[in-house]
Amino acid sequence: MIILAATPIGNLGDVSQRLRDTLEAAATIASEDTRTTAHLLRALNIENRPRLISLHDHNERSRSVELVAEAAEADIVVMSDAGMPTVSDPGYHLVALAAEKGVRVTALPGPSAVITALAVSGLPTDRFTFEGFLPRKSGERRSLMRELAGERRTMVFFESPARLAASLADMAAVWGDERRVAVCRELTKMYEEVRRGGAAELAEWAAGGVRGEICVVVQGAQRRAVSAEDALAQVRDLVAAGARLKDAAAEVSEVTGHGKRDLYQAALAQR
């Protein structure tokens, strides 16, 4: 079978006994970075020396064929550098092919940056969506944020510390200065920090420079009591920012409760 093994996102104390036992018995480990995996084995005092095979974004599609074939006869452990494989990390194509070929896949649950950030954010946890890494360019980021303008679930993103301030500024511009955000930095590590506040406030804080691994948790869109005139103005603003009229009407309808068709027709009439 294929065994997806979650690894610590920072604190070695989070290693489960089940993961230790699996690593001690593993004959083959396919990992995002074999050097990182070798370092983890040494840090955990694992005496076993399994065969290490690289499985990363650039070779996963081609390597999955041989790994799935091998997993039909023997266990293969799959690990990313931190957290659960396949979650913004290599492994998805491997698992998809294994499912297609009828090869069993199981997982050793463990640390997850997404769930940890959500839990400590102070934002609603009953419904959420994970959106992965934000686009590098501001224009593409804002385009994605406009698509998510009506998303009412809490949203979780990964972000580079170098782009954090710019991304928070884009959130403030598209979603409003006061949209509640939690920036979770260095989770489970010595310098763990959670900053909570409005998007504009946190953008100003991040402009001073931030280091470490970053998760950004954002409050979902809230229904607001706004007049039809103000809702129509929001549609016009989204269109002026580059959104299609149909999409802008749908986004504002989701947030304000005004009819999508009514907003669309009213905006058309004003053209």
C-alpha cells in the first residue's frame, strides 16, 4: 500500500508513536526532499535506513507510475517536508493513479498547518475553505480575491513572508479595511505568533518585515444591510476593477442579499 505520513510542521514533539514505528519499519520512503527526510530520521534517532526516493512537483507525474507499481507489491511511505502530503505538497497525482489502479492508500494523521491556523485564528471554524498559496502578482491576487468576494466560509491561505504585506494590502483594497484576518506565523515553533486584526491594520504591521512560515486565515464575507443603490455601486466598482458584470452582480448579491438578476439589469440600464 501507499502510506501518506504526516510530519511535524515545526515541533518534533508532535511526532506520533505510529509515525516512529512506521519509519523504523519502512523499506522505501518517497519524499519531497530526501535531505529533509534524512535529517528527520536522524533527529528522531531512527535506526532504520530505508531507501529514499525523491517525489516532488517536477517529477511526480513520471515517478508515480513506478511507485504505484511497486506499492502493489510492497509498502511505500510518502512524506512531504512538513505536514500532510498532497495538501499543497506532492502526492496528489500519486494517490489519484493508485486509486485508478486499485492500489490501497492509507494515511498516518498528524500535524496540519491549515487546521492548526484555523483553530487558533479566533475566526469561525464550522465551515472553511483552503485556498493554498496566493498568486505572486498583485493583479492576479486581486482577481482571485474578487472571485472570492462572496465566499462566506472562513478562508485559509499560505503566503510567503516576503509577499505578506502586499497580499494583506490587496485584501484590504478588495474586501475592505476591516475584514478580520489572523496571520499565523511559525506555528508550533519557538517563535510562534498569531496577529489578529483588520486587513489594513495587519498590512501596516507586516510592512515592517515578517519572517517564518505563514498561514493567513480570513473571515468570510458577511451579509450586510445595504440599500439597493449602494449594492449597485458595489457592482459598478467591481466592474471598474476588471470583473465581468455578470460575476460582479453575483458576488454583490451573495454578500448583500439583493437579487442577482435585479442588480445585473439595473447595472445594464445605467450603461
